Amino acid sequence: MSEAANPFESLQEQVDDAAAHLDVDAGTLARLKNPERVLETNLSVELDDGSVELFRAYRSQFNGARGPYKGGVRYHPQVSRDEVKALSGWMAYKCAVVDIPYGGGKGGIVVDPDDYSEAELERLTRAFATELRPIIGEDRDIPAPDVNTGRREMNWIKDTYETLENTTEPGVVTGKAPDSGGSAGRVEATGRSVMLTAREAFEYLGEDVEGATVAVQGYGNAGSIAARLLEDVGASVVAVSDSGGAAYDPDGLDTRAAKARKNETGEVTDYDAPETLTNEELLTLDVDLLVPAALENAIDGELAHEVEADVIVEAANGPLTPDADDVLADRDVHVYPDILANAGGVTVSYFEWVQNRQRFYWSEERVNEELETVIVDAFDRLTSTLEERDLPNFRTAAYVVAIERVLAASEQSGVWP
């Protein structure tokens, strides 16, 4: 693998690629490529032994022309300023692709949560929520779960905000537990949109997802649920991986049993499969569908030459570098981008926000039906844009659709001096 690409530079290159097919002046293009503001803060947290540790944390707000900023908060040792800027941009364009009224946000703390107790993580989360308090709110910026965060952390942020503001405002975050105002179907939403995108992609290509062989890199929430739902529609999931490696069975894995084994031991390679592989070997398997569902930059230009999948559906944010995109396009590999494929999470977060504001909650069946409508409609809009404008790939088509929607909102608002 070559040196990892800077994710923010990757985002900017993707915007440039789409802007080449649009009439955008230089000043407007600069606005489309940069966040409006970035909070960078140091959190002092008392640990269980009485010592105090300092943690670096960020929140990026990227283009609020279409609505409140929206995006997750991740806990990971590799969190950086450029990463959250990129992720907030991807979120802004993701929301525009599926036509929900949000801008883009993303936050993160530089921390490995495995190194800390639950009580320490709660103090860390509440410290971050206190710093976020002036800039978040259901009409301003709405955090959500991301890598290594979930319902627990969202409930802590919600409680901290509501306590400090002396209010009840469940819509200040999404991804909450149902008893705290969360939505049915939220946990499965990202994996479900990956499955729906794959299903539509195979249909568009004149193929059937039933019987297709699938490899999934990353077996957290999005990857494991996408694998399970793909198995449920008849695909054969032959390989799944986490940071420790991959379990591989050419005859197909039991995705539920693999997840149960990972939950039990912490390693998906402990699942009883005929072979184990490295993550790189999984990414280069000869399969019909590859689902990268881990972190960004999983496939660079060098590795892209070895990818043998016919279709790639991105469950992770930014798993392909721009160089990889170019190589795969030249090789006629069909790539369906993250800002469509993993948009289920933010879409159902939007549904949760709507339910919170109405204080009226939907059934899981309704949530899933509404999500399917949103993803299928967005897929159809991308395919028509691709064909009508003779664009080079689906990623460019997605950004063309998204940028046009952001520009329309910006132009209608005007520019303040």
C-alpha cells in the first residue's frame, strides 16, 4: 500500500471532478470545498485513578445552506482535523444526494475507547458535549453515532445538553435508544441502504443480486448488517473481516454466526471458516460484489489494480482514494459511492429528528419503507444524471446532483457581504 491519501484532499478532488461538468465560478467552488467553521478543543478528563488526561476533539460544520449541520461523532486514535473536515463535507453532499434538508457535520475525539472504562468514557463524552453546547441544537447542529460510538454516547450528549440548557430537546442528537426518543430501524439503517444500493445496482446492470458472491471488509455495525441483509436477499457472503483479518469460505458464511462469534471473542477470524485472510487479500478476492465498510483509504491506486470485484458498494466513508477511482473506472469496475450507499444512517436520523419534533413515532415497517423509497429514488436520479450528461462514473453523477442542490439553496439565500 502506498502512503494514505489525505481525506480532505480526496473530498476536494471529488468536488473538482464534478464541478468540471457544471458552470461554477472559482469563488463558489471554494465555498463548496471548505467547511464554514471547525471547532478544535482540548478536553481535560479525570480518570478513575484520579489523574487527569487531555484529549483533542473536533467538530466541523460544512455548508448549512440546506439546513442544520448533521453528522456523527467518532472515537478513534486516528481522528484528525482534516478527517473531520472531509467527513463533514461528505455528509453535506450525502444529505443533498438523498434530498434531505441538512448540511454536513462531523466530530471526533482522538481516543482509543478500548483503553478506558465506561465511567471514563462518560466523563469524556459529557466534557465534549459541554464544549459543543453553544453550537449544537435541533435547529443548528445535530450529532449522531459514528465509529466507536452509539446509543449510549448519544444519550449522554442529550442528557448533558438538556441539563445545561434546562430543557427537553430530544432532537438535539439522533441515534438514541428508543426509550430516549430514538427511531425504530436506526441501528440497521446504514447496512440496509448498502443492501438496497447493491440490489438496485445489480438490477441496473442486468444482473441479480441473488446468488452473487460478496466480500465485506469491516464487520462493525454497517458491515455486519449489510452482510446479513445481503444474505437475506439471496447473496452468498464468502468473506468478512475486521482489523484482525478475514474469515473466508468460498461456499458462503453464516453471517449471523460470524457476528455472534465476533461479539463473543472480539475477532471475526475466530469464526469456524476454512480459511483466514488478511484485509488486503479480502479486498482483492474474485467476487461479484465488494463492500468496503471500515475506514477511509482502504483501497488506493496501487491496490486498485488488484481488485477483482465487478461491483463495489461503499459502506464506509471515503474507502477509495481518487487514484483508486481512476484505476477502477479504467478497468470498468462499477463503483457506487458512499454518499448514496451509506446514506441510510443519516436518512433514518432525519426520520428520528422529524419524529422527535412531532412527538409522534413510526413503526419499524414504516421507517424501512420510507428509507427504501428515498434510496431507490436517489439511485434512479443518479442513473438518469449519469446517462443524460454522459458522466464518467456514479461518483461524479452523485456529486453533480448534490452540488446542484446545494447551489440552488445557496443562490436562493444570497450571499451576505
